[in-house]
Amino acid sequence: MLSDPTVHLIHDSVWFDKYKYEDAEKAFHEQIAQSSIEPQDPAVRAAMEARLTKLEKENKDLKEVLNNLKNLVIRLESKVESSLTGSGRTISESQKSQPSDAGDNKDEDIDLFGSDEEDDDEKEKLKQERLKAYEEKKSKKPALIAKSNVILDVKPWDDETDMKAMEKRVREISTEGLLWGAARLVPLAYGIHKLQISSVVEDEKVSIDWLQEEIEKIEDLVQSVDIAAFNKI
């Protein structure tokens, strides 16, 4: 007599408890996945949170920059559009203000390049006039005269030399571009004085060597002539 198979199933709970094994396996895998995503180490977790915060901030900054650029492009497009619109309106109004004759030949009235050529001619003419005026003004301007201030030491033969007569004779030397200045007596030694006299000379007209030679020609009063100071003016 065969036994009833249901008798064995009464004592076997594997198939009836299958959902428990599936739930346990699912919980096991979820625990493994959770541990891999959220590390248990506090230092690692803190580093991950800091990096996540940094990435969120960078993402926010990028969005803000993108919005600013977008707004800028919108403003530029608006300005360009308004500029083109205003230019078109100006041209249209200008065309409306010009009188038109139906009987005139339009091809003969249109001059595409004549106005530019006339403007260039006017500019060139004005330029030449200004250059001419500048040259005339420059030619009338007096040239700068180079001058020098020269102080001469005129030495006598002895203490008996008449120094006033010496100064008078020196000042009698005259030529174009020579102007005598102040003079004084400077003691040398043993009661002898030298005549120190200043002069202003035009460099192109008066040679200092020539001036010294002219003074030394006063042989009865002058022993020698030296340059004490020489300065350009």
C-alpha cells in the first residue's frame, strides 16, 4: 500500500518558508550595498560629505555664471535690435523728408561717389592751407640766438698801472654782438689788483679768442688776459 505523499510534506517546511530565505538574502545584499555607499569610518564619511558639499557649491556657481551670461546675451541682442530699428527709422524718415519729382530721371540724380570725393578734396585743401599758414608763422618766428656770459681777468704790469684807464680802454673795444657788463678790482699781491670784467657775447658773431687778443693789444696797460668764467645763456 502506497503512502500518501502529503504526509512527508507535512514535516518538510522548506517550500513553505521560502519567502523568509528570500527576505534574508535581500536584507543581506542591501546591507552590503549600504556599507559600500556609506562607509562606516567617520573620517571617510566626513571627507565624502565635504567633497559632496564642494561639488554642490561648484554646481551652484556654474549655474549662476550661466544665468549671468544668458542675461548678458539677452541684453546685447536687445541693444542690437533697438539700434537697427532706430537706424532703419532714421533712414526712412530721411527718405520721406526728401522731395521727389516723378518726372526726373532717378539714375541721373544718384551719385554714389561724388560726395566722398568732394569731402576728400575739401580736407586736402584745408590741410594744405594749414601747412602753409604754419610755414609762414614759422618763418616769421625769430631764431634763437646763442649767447654766452664771459668773465675776464685783465692783469696789469705793476701796482702803478692806472686801472681806471685800463677799464676805459677795455670798454672801448666794440663790435656787433658784444655787450660789456659790471667790473671790479680784485687784489692779487703786493698791492697789485686785476680788473675782473663781465661781458655777454653772441656766439656766432664774437670769438672769445678775438676778444682776448684785442684786450692784449693794450700793451702799455695790460700784461695778460685770462678767462675766469664761461657760461652759456
